[in-house]
Amino acid sequence: MSRHRPHRAALLFAALATAAAALTAPPAYAQATTPQLVRDWPRAGTPNVADGAVQAIARIGDTIVAGGTFTQVADAGSDTELSRPYLFAFDAATGAVSTTFVPALSGEVDAIAPGPAGTVYVGGQFRTVDGVAQKGVALLDLADGSLVRSFDPPYLNGIVTELAVQGGRLLLGGTFHTVGGQDRSGLASLDAGTGALDGYLDVQLAGHHNFGTGAVGTKAWAITPDGGTMIVIGNFRTADGVAHDQIVRLTLGADAASVDPTFATTAFGATCNAGAFDSWVRDVAMAPDGSYFVVVATGGPGGTALCDSASRWETGAVGADVAPTWVDHSGGDTFLSATVTGAAVYVGGHFRWLNNTAGHDSAGAGAVGRASIAALDPVSGLPYRWNPGRNPRGVGISAMTVTDDCLWLGYDTDFLGNFQYRRERIGCLPVRGGTDPVGTAVPTLPGTVYLAGRGGADTLAARGYDGGNGVGATTTTVTGGGWQHLRGGFVVGGLLYTLAGDGTLARRPFTGGVPGTPQVLDPYHDPYWDTVSTGSGQTYRGSPSPFFAELGSVTSITYRAGRLCYTLAGSTALYWRWFAPDSGTIGADRHQVTGAFAGVRGMFTAGAYWYSVDTTGTLTRYPMVAGLPAPAGVPVSGPLLDGQDWRAAALFVGP
């Protein structure tokens, strides 16, 4: 549990029914673990770890317990190294390393979970504790690190990678095949008090994803807050004999855990770099409300496969081949860890870029530079502006744990930022001092529709509109500013976003009337990180989204539920890309809805309706079905209906 831790009258939209879910919004942000993004520079006063890597972090009361492959630690600002092989504890507030918690383990610690009062469970690759044979899992006294002998688990023949306490049981995940001489392949459960093996978690994971030399079993899991569902990822092809390649959803019932037969996917079936990885999934994290989870992976550049990607999945999705809600590719670099709060999906690894589907260890079109750590918009999967970085990257960030006051990071290098903050192998990014991302609220009708560049003039005009047949007067609110050069615009979170024909994406405060001063958005280039060496022969400089190559052919643009929707001259399709209002990042991947969208010259959405303008200036309203316009609409205004012409360079609902 501790490694890591959402048209014209004659034009009838004829979108295929099979694409009806394409523009459905993902569920709203989960209940916040932290109500905002954490601060982008670390807290002072955390201990330093001199060697190895920190791979597991948990807060137990006022104490942080950290495990990994290290042997020496030191208090912040001290040169005195303390021997703490594989596990140590420190005060969560002061950072002072405990002088009494001195466990004696023979091997690395990969998982930590709170035990009964004053104790902690640890799991990993150790064989002894305090010189006593204790393979893979142990209960320790938090006061002095000694082995709690009353917890006496049977011998298991492998490694423990996951621990969770639930319903009086200690759940185990790992790459073992027997526990106490009984078959338990990758999953098992013990009595939380005595350590006795029971039959609750007896799902058998089997088969190598790729070649036959990697350890089979659980790499990571995530459990819903209600304790009813577990997502397991790892090196396996089947669960209880049923095909589930690298991922399976379990139902945690009152008396037994079982494979959920309503969920399956082939999305993790690609071999990726089969010569290097038997299995390539690396971590899974659950949203605080349990509505979705995120899987991160390694594997090498994989095009549209899920190699080297982060992907969001709806926890309750059912089907024989469920697809992810979104995917963010690094273009060839590993993701190692993830954690989810109400505000963000935090991901760590040794990646150089995100939104980089076309990249092949390089910055492909759409790439946004992020050095080893990023915060993703839960709706779109695209990166927020938040960009603390961690350079040099080393192997990567292997542990992420969110507490009420911190995002704790475990890694294998000495610095956070670009050699800026010496925080050796463990660091805290505080909640206090963090910021809120740009809001996602959109204006609706009755209200005002704005027409930019109407009749080719350099003006912004406002027109009252009730969403039906009630059209008010049209008044010019702004003259000058290049409004006639726009290709589209929309309002999100109190900001007006505009896209100009020259490729400029800008936003400005907009509360109605005259918009504020525009700010040009270029998330693909960062004045600081663009010049920083990645250590692999290039800098963190990104590359604009391929959308900008299409902009000259765009005939209409609108925003809906995290998606930038648009039409192109000469095409009958509706296209969309993910869009992150906070950073202005436009998705590298283009999605298409087949239909009859030719002739659209403007569109906007409001509430449950989709509106489009045709070449005659007629406005047609369509009800939406699963986020798409229905096949038939009703003309509500136009030159031949009420004398109103809705044609403009950009058309959007505003305050």
C-alpha cells in the first residue's frame, strides 16, 4: 500500500452510434486527498539517504517509515551517517531520524503498511529479521524496530511487493508461488494478528507475459476506498485460469476474493521491448473516491500501444475488451510510480517528455518537457503547468505517497529540481503553498454568445441568447486586437482561450464585456527547462502539437469536457484532441467521430445542447446523446428565420 502512495438547417449530424461515447466526459474529479496541487519546491529538513534507493514510504501517526535498497541515512544538515539497512523511521514534522527504531533486516524492503497500534508491517526481499528466519513479511515494533514474534507467518518462496490490511487480514502480493507449502501464486492472505495463512485471497496468477525468465506474480495493486475492489497488475497471463494479461480486477467479498468476470482488456497484451522486459506494467493508483485508477508502465517506445505510458481506467467499466479513458505516452521513457489526489494524477519515473506518442527517445510532435515528475489533469491526462523537475533523473522516482501535508517521493538520486535542492533519495513537496489548477467551469445559456471577427471586421460582438428562439440585440464590445484572424475560441474557468490562424494560442481573463490582456500559451517550451540537458544527448525542449499543422484548415472549434473539438475543410468528420486548460497543452493524438460534419462554420455547446452554424449563417440546435450531437437538429435562428447571421471567425458562449 505504501509504494505510491476523475449547424446548419440542411446539415444533420449522423455520427455513428458506436462512437456515441467518444465525447462523454470522464467522471468529475475525485474527492480530494489534497485540494490543490502541491508546492513545486521541496520542504527543508527531511533526512538524507546516502545510497541505494527509497522504494516504499508510509506515514504511521507522526512517523514516516521508509524502505528500499539503502544502508546509510543522515539527519538533514548532518554529515553523520547512521546505519539503517533497508528501513528507517523519522519524525514527520521535524525530519529527525529515529535513534531507537533500528530494525535488522537482511534484504530490501518494497512494501510498508500500518500494523496494530505501535507496529508496522514490512514486505520485501529479506530472509531474516533480528537474525531470525522471517522470509518476505514481518511485523515490527515502531518503538525499537524489533520483530513482533506473535505474528508468525509461514514461509513463502518469493518476494512480497504489496501489503494491505483489511477486515482482520493482511493481504499479500508478490512473486511467490507457495506460502506455507500451499499453492499461492502471486496473492495470499494471512491473519493480521497471528500471521496464519487463510484461504481468503487465493486467486492464482500464472504465465509469463513475454519470455520465461521473469518472476510471475503481483507487481502492484490498488484498492477502492470501500474495500470492495482490487486492481492487480504484474507479470501474468491468467488469473484463476482465465485470460487476464498483466491486469485483473478482483472483487473483495466478505468471505473470499474472486476474479471479476465483467472486466477484461487486451490493452496490455503488447510485447513492447520483449528482449528487455518480461512484464512492463509498473504501478497502479486509485482515485480517492474509487471511480477510476491509473496504470503506469515501461517497455520502450510503442506507438499507440501502452508501452511507456500512463493510462486512466474507469473502475466500474465492464466489457470483454475495455479501453482506457485516456493515454499519455512518454515516447520511450519509463514511468515507475503514480498516486492520485482530487486535483491531479502525479506520475514519476525517468521520463523526459509527456504527450509524446510520436517520440522515439526524442521529442515528437506534441511533446511537453517534464523531468522525471509531472502532475496530470485527471480529465485529459495531459500535464498541468506544475513542473518541479528532478535532474539528474537516475533510475527514477519509484515511490509516491500522499499524506495530508505532503507528496512524499522516493528515488535514487541526490537532488530535486535541476541540481537545485539537495534532498538525497527522499523528499517532500508540501501541500501548503501549493496552487489550484485553472478551473473547468464553462458558461451556459441563457446568456451571451460572442462573435469574433463578424463579417471580417476586427471586432468582438456580444449577442444575448436564451438557447432557443430568443435572440437579443448584437452589440460590439471590442474593436481592434486581431479578432478577424481567429480560428476559434471558448471560455473555460473564467478564461477566454483563442486560436489564431498564425498558430497563436492565448488566454485572457473574461468576465464579460471587454476581455483582459492576452497571455500567449506555449506549453511545449519552457524558458528554463528547454536549455537543461537530459543527460541523454538532448534537452527537455518539447515540440508543438500536430494540431497546429491542421489549423489552416480548421472551420470551427469548441471545447467540451476536456476535449478540443473541431472540423476541417473538405472533411465530413468531427475531430477532437484532449486539451488541458491549465497548461494549454493540446493532445498529440487525434480522435475522429465519423459523421456528416461538412459545411460547419462555427459551433459551441451549452448544457445539454450542441449548436452549429452553416455557410448561410443559420444556427441549428441538436440535443446531445452521450456527449455527441443527435442525428437531427432544429434550426433556431438565421438570416431566413429571424434576420440573424451567426457567421464569425470564432463563436463561443461567454459570461
